[in-house]
Amino acid sequence: MIQIKNNLRTLIMKKRNKKILGWSEREISQFLIWDYIENFNKIKYYNTQDFLSDRYKTFTQKYKRYKFALDFLDSFFLKLYLKNKKEEKRILFQNIKYSEIILETKKYYSPFLMANGKERLFALKNRIGYLGIDNLYQYVYNYLIGKDIKYLYQLNQEVEKRLKLLRPNYIVLWNDVLPIERATILASRKLGITTLEIQHGIYQSNYPLINGRVADYILVWGQSFKDLYIKKGARKSEEIYILGYPHLIEKPGLNQRKKRDYTVYYLGQNFEAYNKELINIHLKTVNILNKICTNLGIKFIYRPHPGENVIALKKKLLNISFAADKEDLIETINNGDIFISFNSTALIEAAMRSKVCLQLVNYPLDTDNFERLGVCTKSFRTIKALEEYLVKIINLPDLNNFKPKFNNNYINISYNPGQRFLEILDILDKNNRDNEKNY
């Protein structure tokens, strides 16, 4: 019975996507590669093709180093989990970014992961099946350096082979713009598998919406982002669901620390990975903020972006205290009192947790004003203005009057993310059943 329903759903999806399945070589390469590169090149600080090529070269080299061991382990564990999960509904997650949601789905689904690193350890620890994808990066890299379409066909074939083996009911992505994710969507359309993208970062209103345009559905963080997709003509209302923030937010109690006993974190963003000229602004900002905090008698710590070369950065910031290597974001937020950044999502997450958050808009890049959006305490154009505000903060007895009143319309933090995700799947299941009746 389950197989009959799956076959019927496949026929419906294939009929809907018949036009896409007949694409030419140019259309395939545009969809998989050039749409991403051309759209990101519209943002001035991106050198997208070089960035993508370098990144996928690194992934390819790592895979070749451990190829035989990875291939053996991946094949062994996949067969093992498929054998034990024959009749269960399956849901495939791209990675472990939203681990709370993945674990919640175990109540009603058999979750699997697309694994290319630490996802394997998470899968084994939580008894979740996985598909190894390390070998897929080589096809993208080979295409970028040789422009031979055969590598994109090989990519599509490899992805389709994996999905045919697993046959998930849903695939959940954290982006729908990068090549492997696009290949996954292409194969899913051919096989009649529903794809969803969970919004993975904040979108600036002045930039084009690059993510969330081609998955079947986009799950956004709040009403404001749903409105943004509709306003820009990127999605129809019925293709958008409000998931809320995809992590549980536990707010701390009132701050009892004495004034001048505060810790300030600056949250890095690694813009220089795309434009090396921005490194000077980065270094200057960190050094000046450290000097200001030292003069005010408060502690300053720099938290690097996950993509930054910390070893190289420490050589350039000799007198700066860095966050501990194993300190995760939640630990950082719990350890800090005041957070400063340009437009980091981490700054907004600190605001969700009732921390004092200051936006320093001192890069030559467009960004939304977080203070006007209601997701930070104050926004500044200059370090001097920020310094004057810090003086004001430490001269008052506590921080409680400086904590932002968070705008739940921008990012909804009232939902339990795992429960809300399952509610959305129930709605989609009902819609699919209705479509099957009308087919």
C-alpha cells in the first residue's frame, strides 16, 4: 500500500516537473552552477567562482585521502539501516545544523543524513542512517576547472542513484542554491520527492533573495521573511511556511553582575574570504574595540567566524583574547554580557536570549538596521558613537534596561522548532493525500 501511494505521488510530481526534466546542457549547467555564481557576483564583495572552486577542491582532496575507508563504512551502515527500516516513512536531512528538529522527527519518521564529515558521528551516536556525499564535490570541482558538462551529468547520476536507494518522503535542505543541493533537487523532481529548505540565515532586504527559490517549499523564521519572499516575487504564499527560529531559545534570568565586571564579545563574519581588501577594516575594528574595553576596565573577547583561519588571524591580532576553540555559540552567549557585530545572525540570537546587542555598521556593505527591525539594542555607524554608548552602559548599576524587546514578527521564537516542523509535515501530508484523491 505504501509503495502504491509513493508511486502515485511520483507520477504527480513528474507531471508537474515534466518541463524541467527536458532541459538542455546549457539549462542544466545554469541551474546547477551558474545561477549561484551569477547571483552572488551581484553582491560587490563576492568573488564567487574562485571561492567555490577553492572550497570544493579542499573537499575533494580530503575525500581522496580517506576514500576507501569512507566508501566501505558508508556502504556498510547504509545497508544496515535500510534493512532495519523497510516500512517506515523516511526523511533525509542535508546536515546536522538543525539537530533538535532531526531528533524530534524520530517519533514519526526514519531520519537519514547527507553526511560529509561530523554528520557521520552524529548519525552513529543517535542511531540514524546516512548517505555519504564526500565524493560528489569532485564533479563540481572538475566542471569548474574544465567546463566539461560530463561532470555535471555524473553528479546528477550519483545523486539520483543515492535517492533511488533511499526513497525518502521528504528531503530537508539548509540551502537550495549550491551545486550539490541543486543536483539533489533536480533528482528529487525526477523521482517525485518533496524538498524543503529551512532558512539558514538572515536575509538583507536590499539584496536579491538567492536562497529558497527552487525547493518545493521554504520554511522561514518569521512573518517578515515570508512577506519579503512574496514582495520580491520569489515565492507564492502557499509555498511558504513559518517555522520560527529552528533552535530552542532559553532566556537567562536578570543580570546580576556588577558594573565594570562585564564581558564584551565581538562576533566576526569573515567578509575578507570574498574580498581581501576588507581585512584591514576587520583588524582595525577588533583592535580599537579591544582598546576601548581595556580603557573602560571591561573584558573583550573576539569570537571568530567558523570560516576564518584562526591561526593566521591570531598572528595579526597579537594582543587580542579569542574565544576558546571548543566554545560553541550558546556557551559564548552565556559567557558574554554585551555583543557587537556588523550583521551576524549570532548577534540576533544573542538578542533573542535577552543579551545587550550593539550593531556596528562600519563596513562598506549594505545591511538592514537591526535596531529599527527590533532585534538589537542599538545600531551605530561609527566606533566613536558605540564607545560613548558603552560608557553610558557601564555607568549604570546593571544591564537590564539595555536589553532589547525582541520583535517576534521578524523571527518567531514562540514555537518549539521540532514540534512546529512536524506540524508543517502533517499539513503537507494532508495536501498530498488531497492531491492523490483528485488525481
